Amino acid sequence: EEEQPVGAMLRALSGAFYAPALVRVCTRAVRQVSTKLDPRIEDEPRIEEIVDASRRRLRSLFERYGSSDYIGEPMSIAEHSLQSAHAAAKAGESEESVLACLLHDVGHLCGLEAGYAPGMEGCGTPEHERVGAELLKALGFPVSITRAVSQHVNAKRYLCGRDPTYMDKLSDASRTTLRFQGGPMSAMEVAAADADPHFPLALRMRQYDEAGKDPHARPLQLEDFEASISAVLRKTLRNDEAGHTYAHSYVLSSEQLRYWEEHGFLIVRGALSNEQVDALSEMTKKVVTDTKCKDILKHHEKVADGDVQICRVENFCLHHAWWGEFAFGLAKDLVSQAFGEEAVLFKDKINFKGPQGAGFLLHQDATAYATDELATRHISVLLAIDESTAQNGPLEVATALHTQGIFANEYGVITAEAEKSMAFTQVLVRPGDIVLFDSFLPHRSGSNLTQGWRRSAYLTYNVAAEGDLHEAYYARKKAAWAAGTAGSISINRDFAGQAVD
């Protein structure tokens, strides 16, 4: 059917979708609103959506980072976790207790996922028990599991406080982490633990923790426990212990949020399903070949050999269902967590960097977003459509300079003098990887020196409290072009190529 614009009320819910996108996106929006108003989750499809997302979230952590060394022990984090769970199951522990043992060190994985090197003198993520418990709560796990995970370090401290000789039984790595975890419990802390009816489980978990350090044990797989993970999540959600607002989508851990605040950018891997990653190229092609929608902006460049090739497409998420579902679903959820409040789409584009394709001079997006007129702060979501390599002009960021305000610039291009003082990190990503970056973070990219293409979508958001400014931004951009004050494809003059339209 021919696409038709939706009404004003549905625009408020879905972000101005046309008919093909309406059902999925508006359904998602209505469910998000109703979940916030009522913490109970009563419909089975919603429960299964959360179960699937939470299970995928954990699988990604274990598969991507579980093979890392377990804090100085002769095994990986995943091997240790699986052995601990197996020991608990052999001892006859409940299903929830077994899962608590399986997931007790997930906080270590969160630190690695965020981009941090192991702390505590190389022995792991500081406060990993808190980090892990917070993530598990946000994913929808019950209090019985999150409480046990949060207390498993205290069990070690308790045993050292009750019996000083217990410290002699600890491995070197465990003794090292103990120094960072508060040391042995005081007599007062021991008394408080003795009075806690839930603490015996934490003590038993400590036994299974120690039992899970056999480098010669039979290999186990996370799949062995996935049925239990699903069953416990379903039971929890049906009993009104609702998960995090973003459990159905992707929950950022506290370590990821800490990295984001410190560095001004964050790489998120594994947030898209395999099906979504497989669809990226085809969905991008549909945008490029769309000749019906007059709101979509297309830009081309002339490269060194005289060929003309596409370099940017803009303003398409409101008109293409797949991109709309991503923009108003996962991408918006990630940015809302980074903002700490609800986000709304500000602008959307895909940059195409073909063979010999030009890069972008050093700039801050804040100067290109009419920050002095529209929203005061923005966060962009880069979705990698193709792999970024050192040779095809990847994004380069000046880490942690997002708190320094606007740097000296000319038409948005940061001056050479300011650029000399900056150190840059190349952001190398694979298809389906996501990068969040702050609008005040200085960044640039070089030209594509390969014979392949590098395509990346950039969806930019502002906080919803400052208004829905998507139309206002594009009106401001067209006005700047008409006045001759804008660059060839942007309000900034940062594009290093020769635009031909």
C-alpha cells in the first residue's frame, strides 16, 4: 500500500511514523508507557520479550568476555562461574540459588564489557558484587538472586573475620581482592551478618565459589542453565517483580554508564539480534533507493578519479519501518539511560564512505546542532553497517574532552592549534556494534583508503524535556543553506570532500 502520514496523536507516540511502521512502533510505545504507569507485567508476549532480551544480554557477556582470566586463577571467569553453579546443583540447592552461583561474578564481566582493564591490581572489577546485583535486578531477576550476589564478597569477609586462619586458605588473587573489599569483617559486622536470616546462603555460596576453581573439571556450557534462567525470570515477572524499564530492550550496566560519563563515548556490542544485523545492508539499500519520499535528503560527492558517489542520506527514520523501530526502540532506550531521562530523536543520517570517500575534519557536533538555538545537549548513536578498520576512515574521538565546552573553531572546524593538544582513539567496530558519543566530544575521521565501503548510521537525540525538535532542526539546516552560512552537507563546514549536491 502507498505510505500515508499518521495523525498527530500517533505521531506523539511513535515519532511521526508512516503507515507501514505504525503497528510495531506504536505498540512498543504504548507498552513502554503502560509499563511505567503500572509495574506489573501481565501479558505473556511482554514477559517473553523481557526473558529473551535478558537471556541474550547474559549470553553476550559470557560469550564475549567470559573467556577472560578469572582474577589470577588458572581458569576463565566463565569456567569458574559454571563450576560454582554445578557445585551448588550437586549440593541440592534451589534453582534460584544455583543461578546466584552461576551469576555471582557477572560484575567482573560488566567491567570488561564497558572497556575497563581489571582493577584491584589486575584482579577484577571493583565492587563487582554491587555491579552484578544491580544489572541482574534490572534484567528482572528476583531479590533472592540479587541479594545473594550482592553478599557473596561479604561472605569471604565474614569467614576471615570469624576465623583468621581462613585467610591462609585463600588464593593469592583472593587475598589481593580482600584488601580492596574492606578486609575481614569487624566483630560488629559479624554480629549483624549472624542476625541476617539470608546470610547462610551467602556462606554456602562461598563454599561453591571455592569449589569452582578446578582447572581440570569437565567443561560446562551456559546453555546447560538457560532453561532455568528463563523459568526463574518468567516466575519473577508473573509475580509482579517487574524488571527494569529497559529490560525488554538492552540494560546498560553501571560500569558502562561510568565509562560513558568519564570518556564521553561508549561502545555497545551485541545489542542487536543476529536477524537485525543480517538486515542492516538491505534496510540501508531501501533508504538509498527510496524515490517516493521527498523529505529524505541525499548528498553526493566527487572523488579523486572523478566518480560521483553517495556520501549521506538524512531524515529517513520517520519514513522507513525498520529504521523507525530501531530509532524509537533500542537506540532511544540506550540514549535515555545515558541521559538519565527520556530522550527524543533530534536528527538521523547515514554516512556513506566509499572508495576514496572523504572524511570529516575535527569538530564537535554541538556546533552543528544549533545548540545555542535548540537543545542544549545531544547524544548520537552510531550504528555500524560495515566494519570499521584503521584503513577505511573510522571514527576517531578525543577521549574525555566532552566536559571542556566548545573549543576554538572556524565554522565548526576546531582550529589546528587546539587539535595539536588532543590525543585520539580510533573506534573500530563491526556490523551491528553501537557507539554512543556526546555532542561535545571532539571527533574526526580520515578518508577511505580501501576499495570497500564503510557505512554508518548516526541517530542523534536530545532530552525530551527540551522538546521534539526534529522538524525544527531540519528547518534550521535548510535556512542555513539558503543563507549560505552552512557547509556543503552540514551546518558545520567539516566535510573534507567535494559535495556535488
